Amino acid sequence: MTRDIFDTLPAPERHAVLRVMPMPADANIHGDVFGGWIMSQVDIAGSIPAARRAGGRVATVAVNAFTFKHPVFVGDLLSFYADIVRTGRTSITISVEVYAERQRLTVEVVKVTEATLTYVATDEQRRSRPLPPI
Ligand SMILES: CC(C)(COP(=O)(O)OP(=O)(O)OC[C@H]1O[C@@H](n2cnc3c(N)ncnc32)[C@H](O)[C@@H]1OP(=O)(O)O)[C@@H](O)C(=O)NCCC(=O)NCCS
């Protein structure tokens, strides 16, 4: 199996919106990190640029795509990169990429997950509202 070089190296100039290390409580019954835990972290990471663009609260309306490319292990240092890929009237679609820095004898960086999620700007009554002008 060939592995794309872009799957192993995060672009150094990019700024991670979130960095976190999974603990044993985040593992599944096999001892590797539970996919649902990673999904919740991806949702948090994606909401950061979405809320900035919305100028306030947002709600996740859809998970459009989600791929677990490689397993995540307890003790990996995870970096989440999130970018706006589309905006509509009320919605913001975000691409999230997750890289794991393995805490082993030699440092290895692996792209473990990629996802696309859509958020909607909401008001105090949780109704959708138009995005503010840039
Ligand atoms: C978010 C919410 C307020 C939107 O309600 P709404 O305004 O009636 O929904 P609409 O159908 O008009 O869609 C609003 C926007 O979301 C987009 N959207 C809706 N469903 C979508 C989907 N499955 N995929 C991508 N975008 C979607 C629409 O295209 C629209 O975008 P636009 O305004 O930029 O064109 C409502 O769906 C809601 O409260 N959902 C629950 C959110 C939540 O609680 N999330 C946390 C997980 S439980």
C-alpha cells in the first residue's frame, strides 16, 4: 500500500485550532482510541473557525464526510487543522484534518482523520440567522 506524502506531514505554516492527547478513558475495548471520541473533538475543532466566521453561536447541522485513515493510540499528540471550504446564506462548511504525533522512540507524524462538517449560525432562540458580512 502506498502512502501519500501529504498524509504524513502537516503543512508547517498551518496553525492547529486544537491540540489534545487522548487518555486511557478515551480508548475502546481493544485499547485504541474510540472513534466517537475523535468525532467529538473534530466537531469542537470545526466549530472554532465556524463560530469566528458566524460572529457568534453555531450548531452542527451535518457531518458530510468522515474518514478514519489510521488508528489513534492513547498518548498520541493530536493536532486539528480546520479551514472554511464554503459559506452559504446561514451555513459554513469546514474541512478538518487530524494529525497524530506518535509518542514513540522516534517521532512519527501521521494524518489519521479527515472530515467535512457544516455548521449553521444560530440566534439566541436557536434559529438559523444570516452570516454577517466579512
Ligand atoms: C441548524 C438548524 C437551526 C437549521 O434549521 P433551518 O434553518 O430550518 O434549516 P435549513 O434547512 O433552512 O438549513 C439551514 C442551512 O443549513 C444547510 N443544511 C441543512 N441541512 C444540511 C445538510 N444535511 N448538509 C449540508 N448543509 C445543510 C442549508 O443548506 C442551509 O444553508 P444556507 O442557509 O447557507 O443555504 C436546525 O436544523 C437545528 O436546530 N438542528 C439541530 C442542530 C444541533 O442541535 N446540532 C448539534 C447536534 S445534536
